[in-house]
Amino acid sequence: MWLFRSVVGKLWFTILLLVSCVLFILTILLLKFFENYYVQEAEKELTRLATKVSEVMHDYEDEKLARSIAWTLVGNMSKAVIIVDSSHYWYSPTNDELRDLPLSLIKQDKDLRKVWTEGKSVKKKTYLPNVQTGKSQYSDVIIVGVPFEVADGKQGAVFIYQSLRAIEDTTEQTKKLIFLAAFIAIVLTTFFAFFLSTRITAPLRKMRQAAFEVARGKFDTKVPILTHDEIGELAMAFNQMGRRLQFNINALNQEKEQLASILSSMADGVITFNRDGEILITNPPAERFLQAWYFEQGNGSETIAPLPPQVKELFVRVVREEKEQSIELTIQGRTWVILMTPLYGKTTVRGAVAVLRDMTEERRLDKLRKDFIANVSHELRTPIAMLQGYSEAIIDDIAATDEEKKEMAKVIYDESLRMGRLVNDLLDLARMEAGHIALNYENVQLVPYIGRIIRKFQGLAREKHIDLSAEFKDGDIDITIDPDRIEQVLTNLIDNAIRHTDRNGMVKIIVERSGDGVTIHVRDSGSGIPEEDLPFVFERFYKADKARTRGRSGTGLGLAIAKNIVEAHKGMISVHSKLHEGTTFTFYLPNGHMKTNMPLR
């Protein structure tokens, strides 16, 4: 149906209908003309033949010779019967297709009898169902009768009849010619219609296509100007409209890109709200703030509030009072100062804009300044005091037996080793932070690599009845890393997870592909980390926090070293936790040559 909705289709259909009507009328007229013409010619020819036969029969006394000449004149296309009287009549033997015309039929026909009764020639086109052969039946024949006088004065007659089969053949040929003419007319009409489309409808189709392109945002689309008539003027106006739209859109895009660049480059977060409190625009720092809020609400929750209630309340106050308002908010251990200002339309407040400043670093530096000396003192005071105490006991001979002296010496040795580890960790951490860490890259298959690390902790996990497992979401992954350093990271994270997970708990390592690298999650169901301590877990001496103490054997520098190792691999590490619900450490390692094997089943 699409063809009849186009100008070309309508023009083509109209011309075809007109040509079909003309050909139909012409067919009827031609068939009628050919039929009449053939009948007239056949009558003339048969009358001429009948007259000659009658003359031959009258002129020749030898009947056999006369009949032989008559049959020769009749030929193969016609059938003749010569009647002298009811007892003497002869049929021409030359035409095998037509049967002999019964004499009774001739004498009973009122028109054919006139040859005897009135003595004149007759012509008749009649329906003779009995005139047939074994194969065909010809319902229409033309009969011509001519009287002649026999030598003894009797009145005879010659009848010549012929089938109108030739008219049917002519009709069939005429139909074929007309069908051929109709086919040629359709082809020519189609060619003419599509030729006309190149002149009239082609520019319109190009203009329609250009309009769709402009609707999709391609404002530089041009319509070719092929003529200087109304269609050409329309194309010129369309091109001018496209140029104006392109200019206006470019100006808007420049302003939009400038605003987006300013927002993206801002260190502070920016959130724009409409009148209903819905978020319209955010920048990367603001998105980090919202992601932390969503995580704190719970990613599995069906209904997550888009904003903290404090921010929502702040927005309501700003819109109601039409004054600038500010609050300080802590989410996932990060401290944010939010300053919100109303946005005005022409006469009313149409929304608000909030500026979020992350004050975590300032708070962290303040805390570090206060806690650094206390943490170092806490780490060194116990081994130094024990070294002094047991040394004095040995010097003062308090130990009475050799076993007691060996036990005291063992304690002094263990505490010296602890101080040595603390000093070595401090030196390693200092070298890493100074950028002097050397990485020995190797291609590692993560499934056997992580499986080997997990097996080291299976004994400790069984002792605490903890389910320690690994999940590989994308099958085995080949990645180029420093296996010793990454093993140090995983060892620290798994050891921390097991130590801070209660009996019958769970520790799970999840490995998944992420872009051109890999992301590893170490998730536990342990005690969790207090929200106020989350920003400081990767700082030195974090073990001083009671919620994550590691006991006598630790130095409090493991997470700081892990962070530096991951960053040396050009990766990043982060932590999310809820108190009494568990902790998840996540680190990402990039790799430009990573490939994934078949997934594990």
C-alpha cells in the first residue's frame, strides 16, 4: 500500500488505469471489426465460388468433368454440395474437417429453400451443431447458395459452406497482440512515471530524507537545488533553516560543554534540584557522595531514598525560606559540608543548587596529627617495656633456674623480632611511598593462583569454623602482575577477614573481569568497621583502633602496604563496611593484555 501513498504511485496507477480502459475498448472494437470484415469477405468469396461452380455445372454436359472442375474450384477451406434433385446430389471430397450438410436440413430451412422457390442466391450465417468432425464442433458456419439450370430444364442449386474457425484464430491473435501492447504500455508507463519522479518527486523525497536527518540532529544536512521553481525555493528555504538551527545548536552546545567542563573540573560536588526536589545535574564528586549513600542504604533494598533525609530537609528549608542553608553530614566515614542556595526563575524559586565539599582529608589530617605519636608510642612502648623488664630480671638474677632464664630470653627475642618487623614495615612503606618499589611482572592464571593462597588459610579457617571460598564470575583469567606483591596484599586482606570474623562466619574472594583489568573483592561477615574509622583504615598504625586490632603479632601497617602495592600496579583499593554486618575490601588491577578462558562450571 505504500506505493499508493506516494505521488509516483498515484500517477503510475492513474496512467495504467487510463491505458487499460483504452485497450479494453480498443479490443472490443477490433474483435467486432475483424468478425464483420471476415464474414463479409467470406460471403463474397463463397458467392464467387458458388457462381463459378453453377456456371461450370451449367456449361459442361459431362457431369463428372463438371464436378471435377467444381471440386477444384472449391478448394480445401470450404465444403460444397451440388443438388440436382432429391435423388441426385454430390458433396465435395476436399474438406475432411466439415461433414456433409444434410439435404433435409437445407430443404427445411426457410432461407435456404429460396434458392429453389424464388430462384435467387442466398447467404446465411447459422448455427449447425450437426456439422462437426470427430475432434471439433463448429457451431457457426456461413452458407452461400446459388441456383443453376440443368440441361433438361430442371432447377438445381450449389451450396458452399465454410466454418468461421478463422475468425476465432484471428480473435486469439488479436488478443495476443493487445496483451503485448498492454505489457509494453505498462512498461512504458512505469518508465514514464519514474522518469517523472526524478523531476518532481525525487527532490521531495530528498527533502523528506533531509528533514528526518535534521530531526535526528544532523543539522548540516543540505538539500541539492536542482531547479529554480517552487521546489527549488523550498529547498533553499530548508537549507537556510538548517544553517540557522546548526548555528543555534552549536551555541547551545558550547555553553553546555563549558558548563559541563566547569562542573567536572570542580573539586567540590554540585547537585541541582528542581522545584520538586528531583536531581537534575550532578558532577563526579557529587556522584561519589550519592554512591556512598546508596551503599549505606543497602544495594539490595527495593526502595532507596535518592537523598539523605538531612539533605531533603535542607532543601525544604531552602525553598520555604528562600535563604542559603548549610549542614555537615557524615556518610560511610566521609565528612561532607553541604551548602545549598535557592535557584530563581522569573519570579519564584524553581529549585536549588547544593555545593558539597569533602572535608574528610582535613578531618583525617587532624586525627593523624593527634594519633600519630600516640600510635607509635603504643607500638613501641610494650616491646621496650618488656625488653627492659626481662633484661633487669636477668641482670638481677631473679630467674632462679636456667629454664626461667631461657623463657625470659625467649620473650626478649620475640619482642626484638616484633620491633624488627615494625622497623622493616616502616622502611618498606617509606620506600613504596617514595616510589622506589620494584615490580617483577609475570603472567598469572588467577584460579590456581588464588586457590593456592586460600589453601594457606584453610587450617586457620577450619579452626574458627569459617567458610573460606572463592568465586570466579568470568572463569579463569590470565593477567600480568607481580605475583609475590599481590599475594602479600591478598594474604593481609584474608588474614584480617578471618581474624575479625566470628565462628560459623564467611570469608569469600570474588574475582570478576572489569574493563581491561580485573577486580577482586574480599568479603567477610565479621564485626565490621565503625563508620568514623573507615577513612583511616589504610593509614599507618590503624591496628590501634579497637574494632580491628590484630593482636601482638601485628604492626598496624599491613593495609597501608597493601594500598601502596595496588597503586604501584596502577590500580586502586577501597573498602565498604557496616558495623556488625561485615566488610568488603575491593581492589582493581589493570592489564592491557588480559584474556578470558572458558568459564568454570
